[in-house]
Amino acid sequence: MQNIQFTHKVSKGSRFNQIYIPKEMEANFEVGDFVEVKLLKKKEKIYYSENLEKLSDFKEKLIKEIFLKLNEFNEVQQVFVVGSFLTQKIDYNDVDLMIVLHKKDENAERKIYDKLTEKLNIKFHIIPISEDELHYLEKTCPLTKSMLYYYISNKEFDISTKKIVDKNHIKFLLMMPEDLLEIKTNSKVFYDNLRRLITIERFLGDKNLDPKKVNNELNLIINKIGGNAGAILKNSEQIDDKIINKLREMIRKKLKNIKKNLNKK
């Protein structure tokens, strides 16, 4: 936190920005005296996205602690708490932070992560981003727009309602799901990429990007596999070839539909 201080003349009456002297110290100060005011500790204020319901006192307190710790880094311009920590009562593994940096720096990202985990003993997933990237992605990226549907920030922020279909960016987002048609990886990657495809599909179809609606649609698709496939995928458990083939079939259908919609834009 920067060393913030100023001088001000002691006044009497109803003037804006008066310096108030405690009654027990009135004998030490007179009208016209100059005093120095120094900020010792900044009160942390949090800003909710319009879609987010009020969190528990525990979560609010933790978020304020996070913001307080991040005040120590001059590189940090703004912080967004996003993800399941905000929308799930207990079913979250870490705290997702999108941190707007004045200048993206891997060393700053590592220092921030180490500081937070050391002081708060919680796992964090940090997404570093520049201000220019944020202003671009909030208009063009389905994943960013969905992520910022629910957030708490240390500063006021209104996500842009403007929507721009950047075909190259959408094609970039499709690269990982396309790779899953050929490569084997852990089940959580399949799960996350199906969610990605649903989000992109909803974006192109002008549908609501509320993560809860996306997850509901995802669960409906996973349930078609049958058995306990949903729990297996969420928990990154090993999946057999039968489930993989079904997942690839779902991914293939989503990719075909997305590319069809993309060609119409």
C-alpha cells in the first residue's frame, strides 16, 4: 500500500471534508491549526456483479483479505474473483482470480500466487490479463463473458453488452476440443471442453451465458452416457474407451453445429 498522507486546516462548522478532532483532544487543537492525515489501513470495498447473490460473511471476509494482500503489488490494476467459489456453497477446489495487470509478467504472477497461498493457505487459480485484453475479450470471447457473468471485484466494473463474433478467436477456442477427437487425456479435460463447446454454441445462438445454465445443459448431455459418468468426469477419474467414444461423439456433434453457425456469421 502506498504511503498516502495530506495536510488540512482544522475548521469549525458544516464544511465539506472537515477534519474532526476527538472531544477529549480538543484542548490540543484550535481552529486554523494545520494537521497531517495519513492513511494507515485501506478499507476494502467489494463490488458484486448484478447477477450474483450476496455471499456468506465468511466468503466476503476471505475476498477482502485477498484484495488486501493484492494491494501490496503495484503491478495489479484490478482483481476479479470468479468461478465456482462464488456459486457453490462447498463444491469448489480453489479460488479463481482474474487479475488485470498493468503489464503481464510471469514473475509477478508467481509472486502473487506464492504470497496468497502462503498467507491464506488456500489453492488459487490465477488468470493474468492486461486491460486491453480484458476490453477485447469481454466483447468477443464466450468463455470470458460467461466467466464474468458472476464476479466480485475490488473496483467497479460493468461488462460490455456488446457482442462481436471474431471467427478467428472462435476457431482458436475450438482447437482443444478438436484435439480430443484424436488424443487421450484425463476425464476432466473432456468434461471442461464439453462445457467450452456448450458456451460457444450458446454465444453464437444468442443464448444466456449464465454458467449455471451451461452446467445444467452439460449435465443433461453427460447423463445420456448413463451410469455414474458424471461423477467420473468431474472427479478426473479414469474412463474407459466406451465412455471416451461417447464423449467424442458428443464433441463431434457440437463442433459440427458450431462451425455451421459460424459460417452463417
